[in-house]
Amino acid sequence: MTKGADLYRLQCLDSDVDAKQHHLAEIEAALGESEPLKQAHRALETAQSLVQKWALRQRNLELEVQGLSSKIVRSEQRLYSGAVKNPKELADLQAKIASLKRRRQKLEDDLLEAMIEREEAETRRTQAQTHQDEIQARWSAQQADLMAERETLQARLAEIEQTRAALLPSIEAGDLAVYQALRRRKGGLAVVQVRDGACGGCGVAISPSLEWQLRQEKVVHCDNCERIIVRI
């Protein structure tokens, strides 16, 4: 005959498994990149894109300034070489040089702005990199702790399963089926202890007849909630 104590031991093992599996599921969900780390990655990528944007802008402007400076030098060389004699042609050449210089001045202003923007973007990138490194370091440490905890839980679950397998032969098939049905219906709690003369599951006082059955070490069910009650 199955003893209530055996069913209670089984309940304790199964409750322990339930709790550890729930915690294991939480650990599995926490493994992988965290949202703060993802945000840090995105911030760094954004900062890097800005640096690249302004670096390209600066390079293009530098090339334009160099091209205009070369044109100005050639035009001034021609102006002062004495090769141009016609007054109108000289005037046109001088106007062209003045226009090129104005254009170069505008480009140089734009270039200065691009250099400032690039410098600020590089500062933001450095800050974003530092922030990401800090988040990454904390995340890596947390991941190592989680994986160690997962390994410990998995080992403990394997031990519980061995203990449970050794206990099952002492429980009759019919009693085990009732226990499993109650577990499904009662939120995982099928077997409870008597507490202060009452059922530990629903709190209703147990009757004298149930008290007598408990003393006989029979499998006893609460008259109210139907859970198996034991006195350990």
C-alpha cells in the first residue's frame, strides 16, 4: 500500500523540479544580447555613420578646394605672365579669378564646418564606444554567471530525476495516477501537510475520521479541496 509520506516526498521533488525548471526558463530567456547592449550597439553604429559621413564630406571639400586653388594659380600665372594683352580679356580673367576665390572661400567655410562636425562626431563615437564597452563587460559577466547557474540547475534536476525514479516503485499505479491528476487540477500542488489540524492546501479543518485514517498511514484526501493530506 502506498504511504502518504511517499506521495509527499514525490510532491516535494516535483515542486522542486517545477521551481527549478521555471528558473531555468528565466535563465534561458536572459541569455543572449540584452536590450541595453543592443541599444549601445545601435548608438555606436549611428555615431560611426556620422563620422564616416563627415569624413567623406571633408575629403570631397578638400579635393574641391585643391582643384579651385590649382585653377586660381594657373589663372593668376596667365594674368601676370604678360601673355594677355587685350583689356577685355584681362578684365574677364580678373573677374574669373575673383569668382574662383569667392567660390574657394565658400568651400573653405564649408570645409571648416565639416571638420568641426567630424570632430564632434568622433567625440560622440568615442563616448559611444566607451559606453558599449562598459555595457559589454557587465553583460559578459552576467552571461558567465547565468551559464554557471544554468549548469548547476541542470545538474540538480538530473539528481532529482534519479531520486524520483528510485521513489516511484514504492507508489502504487492507481495512487500515482490520482496524484498526477490532482497535480494538473490543483496548480501542481497535490499533496499537503496537516497544519494546526487543518488541510495545508485549503485551510479547512480535518474531520476526526480523517485523523483516524492518517494515524493508519492511509492515503487520505481533504473533504474540501480533495488534495492528499499527510502528517509528517
